[in-house]
Amino acid sequence: MKHCVDGRPAHYAGIAMERNRVDPPEQRPDSGMPRRPLVSRVRTVRPHWPRTGWGWWGMLAGLGLVLIALHLVRQPLADRLWPETRAQQLRADAERALAEGRLTADDGSGARELYEAALALEPDRLEAHAGLARVGQAALEQAREAMEDGRYHEAHQLLGLARQLSVPRAESDALATELREREASRAGLDQMLVSAASALKAGHLTGDKTAALPLYQRVLALQPSRTEALEGREDAISALLQQAWQAIRDDELARAGRIIHAARGYDSGHAELPDAMAELARLVERHHARARTALQRGQLTRARTLWREVLAVNAEDADARRGLREVARAQAGQAVREAQDFRFEAAEATLAEARDTVADAPDARSAIAEAERRIAQARESRQRLLATEAGSMPAAELERRLTRLLRDARAAEARGHLLTPPGESAFDRIAAARALAPGDARVAEATARLLPASRECYREALRDNRLVAAGRCLQASVELGGDPDALRESRQRLARRWIEVGDERLGAGELVAARTALESARALDPSAVGLDDFARRVAAATGAD
């Protein structure tokens, strides 16, 4: 029988037969060859398994993956196929938690959570319903024990749990009453009432925990029907509303609003509140009228003050918001006019007022940005004019002015006034010197000395996310003759940051702030990465709005 067929290993049947075959027991006598033991002449043919280890490793890896998958899906699969088994386990765990006194737990291991999980799997089983009822009764008992031990805060929490689990109303109300009485006896309510009456007599109505109204509130929290506390609170609120009436007569809208708001917090149903609130509303209307008149007359600061008082009473007053927006725009326009008259200190002061107003009128930010751009243009015009004047100025006068400007710039640097305040900073002094004598070596030296400060100003502002300030520092670097490549990179970086901030504001629904960020980014780098996509999303949100 052949050991191979066509060069391939024989089949196992052939292998078995081959194992049973032996060579002849001995050689011919005349061969001269020694006789071999019979065992050594047994020819064994083994099956041909793969000679490399890759086959074994692949089989083992596949088996491991199957085992891991089975382990991962074992419990969910069991829960789906045999939900009653899972529910039984949950009920058993809940019984154990109840026996151990673990009624509720944030991690789901409390008796309440376990019974509720079992109930979700088997809504019609009565065992889970009965278990939750037992948890409620246990919570009531634990609340009573906590009350006896003087742990009143814990007792209130357990009583709340019992009520959530629908224990009999009579039982929970009885325990709540007893709990309040225990707290009252320990808190010394009689002494509280004496202190509250003394505070009321002294006119100390609100402000701290020793005032009359806070003391009456503490008593009523423990004994809601305590007559002395109810009457005292009513008298105290009446006295408080008298202060509100006086504030209204004094035209102090914000103060009157705060007092009436406090009174409503103690008892919104007080009999004297409606009249006081009606008079407060009339005072609000008078403030609106005065603010509009002040705006028309150019009294911008007064208009802002009046509308801000309205917002102190009602932060959602749309008319006050619109009025403040008009104030901010008017302030921005005034700053531009002052800059065009080369009164840059006044322009910067007015622009600072406009920025302050924008805090309450964010949709006026674009007007501020436009004013900043036009003020910068006015500065450039002023420098060109100075350069023209310098060409016809006597040399001695030119030298005198130049020396004074450089000296003032040095003094501003020593004070730390590198880029601010406007008109008096080292930057403004050197800019004026450059307009007079752009080729002077001393001016070049001063410019080179200040340029690193403008770069550091930009980095710090960007790090602190003060993007408007970063833009001003960047503009200073431009005017000081910074490296064009570095300036281009800084503009691109600031534009990306504006897009990021605008995206956050858009996500928060602040469309005005998002549009302002879009305009700022576009002015810095019209080809910024992500700008077009951001612009489309802003446009879509604005259209939807």
C-alpha cells in the first residue's frame, strides 16, 4: 500500500493501516546484516498538521472573541429572554436592601430603586408594588427615629421619601406636625417672636437673620398657623411698603422696586401690595418718558441712567433695552465726531462710555466696532497732516516738538502707560513723533523699543479672551511697523478666535453677539478657515429668528 497519493499525505484510514504494517521479521541469512528488534521496525506515519503557529493562534483568537462576546451579551440576552428571572433577582436584592435599612441610593442600589426596576420589567406583578409600600412605611419609621434623635434635617428628607411613596396622608401629616413641634420647642419660638417684635419696633425689617421678617418666616416655617407670627409678618410688610411709597415719592425707582420685590417674597398676597405695584408701574412709565426726552436732547448719560433704573425693576423690559441700544449708538457717533475734530482724548472717553452702555445693549456692538475703525482712520489723517506741517516747519521748531514728544513717551513708558490712556500713552507720543520725523533715528529707536510691548499686549489679551483689546494691541503693532508676516499670522489667529467665540454665542442663542463676532472675524481675515460656514449658520439662525 502506498504512503502517498499524488504527492499528498494518505487519508487517516490509510494511515491506520500503515501503522499496523511491519517489515519482515528478519533479513535473509546470507545478507550479513544484523537482525533489528521488532519494535524498531514498526513504521509510524503521523498526520500532517500545519507546520506554522499562525493557524493555532488564529483559532485561539477566534475562540477568545466568541467567549468575550458571549460574556458581554449574557446578561442583557438573559434579561430579554427571561425577564421574570431578572425581575426576581431585583426583588430579592430589594428585599435585602430593605432589611439592611438602605431605602434609597443615588447609585440605584436602594430598595426603592430596585423595586422600581423590577416593576418596570413586570408592571403587573403585585410583589414590587407591595415592596414599595413597605419602603414607604420604613421611611416613615426611620423619619420618626431621626426626629427622636434630634436629626431634624434627615427626618424631613425621610418624610419626603415616605410621601413620594404614597404612605397614608394621615400618618405623614401627623408626623410632619410632630416634627415641626419638636423643632419649634428646640428652636425657642417664643424667644424668636420676642426678637421679631423688637426688630419690628426698631424698624429693622429686612437685611439679615435678626431682622423682623426673616424671624417671622422662621417661626411660620415651623408653626404655619402661629397667630403672633402671622400678625407680626403682616405689620412688618406694611411697614416695608411704607418705605417703598417713600422711595416712589422720592423718584427712586430702583430702590422702590427692590423693596416691593422683597415684600412679595414674604407674602405675595398682602393686601397693600396691589396699590404699591400699580404706583411702581406708573413710575416706570415716567422714567421711560424722561429717558426718551434725554436721548432726544443729547443727554446720553442721563438717558442711560434712567433706562438702567427701569431694568433694575424689570430686567426683561424691551423698551429699556431698545433705548439703551440707541444711547450706545449715539455715544459711538459722538466719539467719531470728536475724533474727526482731532480731539482724540475726548473721543476715547466717549467711546469708553459707549462700551459701558453696550453691556446692557449687546446688539449695539457693531456700532462700537465701526466707531473704533473710524477713529483709527482719523488718527491716520492726523499723522499725515502732521507730516505735511513738518515739511514746512522751521528746523528748530521741529526739533523742539520732536524732543518733547520723545521725552513724554519715555515718561509714559516709565509709568507703565505703553498703549493707554489714549492721547497720553507712549504709543500715541511716538506715533506723533513718527508723523513729524519718520526717518529720525531716535524715533526709530523708540518705535523698536515699544513694538515688543504691543506684541505682549496682544498675547495677554488673547490668552484672557479679551478679543477687542487684542485687536487694539494688534493695530498698535501695525502702526509701529511690525513684521508683516507676524502681523498676518496674528490677524488670522484672532479671526479664528472670533469664530470660536461666535460659534459659542450662536449655540447659546445670542444672535447679536454671534453677528458681531462674524463681522470682527471677517474684518481681520476674510478668508479665515470656517468663516463661510459660520456666516451661513448665522444667516440661517437670523432668518429663523
